[in-house]
Amino acid sequence: MALLVYTLLRMLLVVAAGGVLYLAGMRGLLLVVMAVVVGAMLSYLLLKGPRERAAGTLQGLAERRPERERADADAQAEDAALDASAEPEGQTEDGTER
């Protein structure tokens, strides 16, 4: 729900910025580009709370994904393979000959 609220608030800010810029006399593609830029700046300044709640929601979803455990195991296996390939040839980790 937090993601939906944040997205709707950002869209509202872009539309509001577009309306103000339209009333100021801006038209065409420049109006659209400036509305998006101004809306993005306003959302950064004004929507800190909703942005943090949306980020918390995304973080919670990412932490519950089962793929994360598999990715962690894959990362550990990759690290072990890289460590093994980094050893000088003919020696083990403790420096003894093979």
C-alpha cells in the first residue's frame, strides 16, 4: 500500500507542476519535461516519509524472497572459487607445497 501511495503522490506532484507551468505560459514538450523535473524535485523535498515507507516495504519484500538464500549460497561458492584460484600454483593456503 505504501508503494501505491508514494506513486500516486509523485504523479500528483507532476500533474500539479504541469498545471502551474501551463498557467505560466509553458507549452509543448518543454512543459512535459519541466513538469517531470519539477515534480521529481518536489517529491524529493516533500515526500520523505512516504518514500521511506515505500523503501521499507520493498526491503521487506526483498528479504522474504527465497531466491536471496540461493543467491547468498551462490555468492559464497563464487567467493570460494575465486579464493582458490588466487592461491599461487603449487602451494596451499598455509604455504606448504602440494
